[in-house]
Amino acid sequence: MDSPFGIWIPQVTILRCHRLEHARQAVEAIRARDCVLLQVEEAPPDETQRIIDFLAGAISAHDGQVERIGESTFLFTPAGVTVSHS
């Protein structure tokens, strides 16, 4: 997203995803260069793996990265976003 000053300011999209079909919204956010905080605690384990693999491919195609934040929470960030831990 461009601000009035012409600088890209990433947005954060928070999603709860139960099925692979719900991941489309996350892919759209990734394509818009937004950060996606994905929560998959309600998805079955096999579906969770498919969702993460699918979104990891999408973020990789945009030179971004994925990081596991918690047991069932993942952060997908586009290129140019630095994640720091404290």
C-alpha cells in the first residue's frame, strides 16, 4: 500500500483458516504485499500442513518468508519486512 508520501506501508491481515479453501484470502493479502498472521489451530493436522505448504509457496514466489510464531500460528511476510524478536 502506498501512503500519501509514496512510501509502501505493509498492512497486517489476521486470518483463522480451517480449510485449504479459506487460504485464498491469505494469498490475496500476500499478493498485495501485506503481512499475514495465520492461525490454524482449528484445522485438522493434515489440512494444516496443506495450508502452510500452499501459503509458503505463495510467499516464496514473492521473495518473502514464513516464520512459526506459536504452535498453530504462522507469520508470512513479504520481501522488505524485517521481523525482530525481543
